[in-house]
Amino acid sequence: MKGTLIDYFISLIKIDSESKNEKTVAMKIAEDLRELGAEVTFDNAHEKTGGNIGNLYGYFNGNIDKKPILFCAHMDTVVPGNGIKPQIKDDRITTDGTTILGADDKSGIAEVIWAIKEIKEAEEDHASIEILFTISEEIGLLGAKLVDLSNIKSEFGYALDSHKIGHVVTGAPSQNSMKFTIHGKESHAGAAPEFGVSAIQVASEAISKMKLGRIDEETTCNIGIIEGGTATNIIPKEIIIKAEARSHNSDKLQKITDNIKQILIDTAAKYKLGDFQASVESIIQKEYPAFVLENNDPCILLAKKATENIGLPFKSEVSGGGSDANIFNYRGMKMAVIGSGMEDVHTVNEYIKLVDLENGTKWVKEVIREYSKR
């Protein structure tokens, strides 16, 4: 692990690691952690996700007698995340505009590892430290759902998977994923359109009746994918709609999900031709539950103290997105989400400022120091 923090971060983002293909970067991270003195193991989560490596667990023995503190980040990136060509421009690291950067979430990984490296090199006393780097976070928090929490010794942790350094996410919504298959009746569009029932027409009418986007301050809903049809001269017999709804309120989440489903069913019921009746199949899955942490919770107070110690403004906020923290909080492991400096994530315009990469590392180091004092 020679060079600088920036060199290390760039070495990570140059390694392809789209979801289910994290093995190469995971093996490098494991080698780096072992070099710093960690015990490293992998679980078998990939056997259920269809990936090529499991979640990475690391443990650093401390010399202060108290429970360890946990840091979490995810190793996978979204698409397009292969062949990343990072560039340093002025005050930031960007891509060449053809891929994402991968600061989501390799900035979090780099900051955690580099902070521990600096603590080790300075021979500072510290409490034990646990590391959990997960797989397939970007495609449904799959790795986190399969973590065996009986292996975790910490009482709380931080997921470095948000934006501004010093900002902590104390709450996030639940999400339902929805898949609807609308069945129409196929027919020749030119010779016999009156003998067909267009699944696309059914879907279009139904969607026009839906309230989408921001429903209220707690709830959002979006249709993201529509698939169907085979040719312009064929009345489409099937179309698939994929959607999601999120809310901090479970009753509201259920209400908007039920409403979307009912609109599709009621619309399809209007399309009948002889013995044929248009229909809808529904698959609704809860992706993750909501969580909320109080501002006076010890893990939030520790984050606040560390932020103030390094001279940055602290802010606690509620997020509209989900992360591994949703899963761990639901399962009884307190975890706040911390900013690592990533910006414009999930786009080819993604970037991270050099100062944020440095401040994120300072923040992790200061949390370890403060926690070790108490």
C-alpha cells in the first residue's frame, strides 16, 4: 500500500466490479487489510446471489478493552462500471464521461482502509475495529441480507455510503418493487386490428391515471421500465411494467402500492373482446424496511463529535434512498449512513473532490480515536 490516499482510491476504481463481479477488487482489498494486520474472511453469500465472491469481513484487534466499532461499505458498482478511466481535473477526480466513477462506494472503502493505515503507522492505541464490505448492494442490498450477524461483535456501526462529509443519515424509507405483466390479445395490426387487444393501450390508459413522482414529503413512486411488443404490425399481447414505491410510513407505502395495482386491474377489466378478457399479473416484493435513529443515540453523538473535531459542520438528515443500513437496522444492528464525498452518483458525471476524500479519511480516523477514548 504505497503512494497516497488518492493513488489508493484510483487503484480501486480501476478494478471492474459491477454487481456480482466483485471478486477481483475483493481479493485486493483482502490483501491490503491483511497487510495492515487484519483477520479477513469471506462468507458464501455469492452462492445465493449468483456472484463470484461473498461478503468480506475484517477484524483488527485493539488494545483498549471495549467492544469493537464497525465500518461498512459495498464493493459493487452500478452499470456502466467497467473500464473506468479516472482523471484528476482541478480539485476533483472524474471519469472520461463514458462510465461511472465508482466513488459509490469505493470512496468509503478507501477512506476506511487509509484511516486504519494511518492509525497503525502512528502506533495509536485504539479499540478493536470490524470491517464489513458487502456485495451486490446496488441490485437490492443482496449481500447485506445474507450477512450472518452472529459474527458481528460491534453494537453499532457506520455505512460510508452517502454524500457530504459530516452529514449523517438517521432515517431512510422502505421500498416496494413492483412487476406487472399485462396480457392482451395478439392480432395483425393492419389486416385485423379489431380482433386484438393491445396490452400497450391497457398499460398507457392505466399509467395516465396514476400519481407518480413525489406523492408527499414521505412517499415517492416511479415507473422505471416498460417492456413489450414484437413488431409494429402486431397488436401486442403482453407488456411488462416495473415500478417502485418508497415511503417512511408503512401505511402510505402499502396504500400507494395497492393503488397502482388496483388501477391496472380496473383498467384491464374494461378491455374485453368476445371470450377474451385482458388481465394483469402482479409480483410485489418488499426490498427493504425503513429505519430511524434518534439524534441523541450514542452513534449519532459520536459522529457529531468527530465531525466537529475535524472542523466540519455536522448535519443529521433523513434520506430518500436505501442502503445496507436499512437491512442492518431492521435486524437489530444500529447503523448510521455517513457521507464519503461522492457526488452525481449512478451517472457518467460522477466525481469526488480531493479534499472530500481526505476529509472522509480524517473523519473515520477521528471516530476511531473518539470511540477509543470513551
